[in-house]
Amino acid sequence: MASARALFVWFVAALSFTTVVAEAANPHPHPHPHPHPEELEHQHQLLLRQAALDSTKARGCSYRVMIKTSCRSPRVTRDLVALSFGDAYNNQVYAPGLDDPYGKAFERCSTDTYDIAGPCGYGICYLYLWRDGPDGWIPEWVEVYDPYYQRYITFYYGSPIPSGVWYGFNNCSRRFSSNVTTTIATGKAATATHDE
């Protein structure tokens, strides 16, 4: 194995030396070689894919979020509730003010559904809830429809969450950089339904 590797390194070095000597022997300028038509087609396809990706990111995605309130939660809550989720590539959706102090959001044993717009990502792998208030609202689970995987991703809570801090799950395999791109969700909730 080591001799094969040494032979390969020697071959590459000899080939490189031959190329350098040939270039030095022919100092006249020569035109840039024209790329092969297949190479041009490949480059064109890469540019089209990048343009489609840029267009998708600029357009954004729609996320359906369902939040099930625990049956151990207070009957109603005045707690303020916010949500943040995203992927491992700095695409973050932030939805402040999901609570509705004048409505029936987050009643005991209910499921609230929100349609939230945000940047398109590459697989939701973290989700955090933030609550602040005196009632001690308890989420059972949060499901987010992930347009990248085309399925729901579920995060299970089932116990009280602390007040005044982001609390949740980070299942991302790569570390985030400090420059996370945050997009505040447009509109509070396109739809809100309550199933009891």
C-alpha cells in the first residue's frame, strides 16, 4: 500500500515537472483553451441551480406550526409565548407574540395552528419556545412542517418550561456561527384553530 502511494506521488511529481518544463520551453502567449461543450453545459446547470436556490431563499417558505398545550397546563394563560426554529445553516425563523391575550390561544388540552413565513432552510433541527408570565403555561409538543423534508418535525416538551428564557431542543449536528440570519415572521398567525 505504501509503495503504491509512493509510486502515485512520484508519477504526479514527474507529470508536474514535465508540464512546467514544457511551458518554459514555449514562452509565447497562447489563447485560453475553449471549454468543451459538456463542461459549458455543466457550468450552465450549476448556475441555474444556484439561481433557483437564491430565488427560493428570497421568496421564503411557509411553515405550518402546531402547538399542543398540555392537559396539565392552566385552563387559560396570560403568558407571553414566542417561538424560534431553524436549521444548521443559519436560517432561522422567529415568531414573536404567538399568544393572544384576548383570544383562546394555548388553552388547556388545545392545539393551536399557525402558518408562519420565513427563510427556506435545509432541515429543521432546532426549536426553542420562550414564555414569560405568571400562569406557567405547559406545552405538550410542537410540530413544524418542514418544506425541505416535506414532513412534520415534532419536538416533545410535556413539562413546565422556565419563564423568561429560550427553552428547547438543538438536534443540529454542526455548530452555529455567531452570525445567525434571523427573520422575524411576517404576520402573527395566518390561521389559529383550537381543537379541544
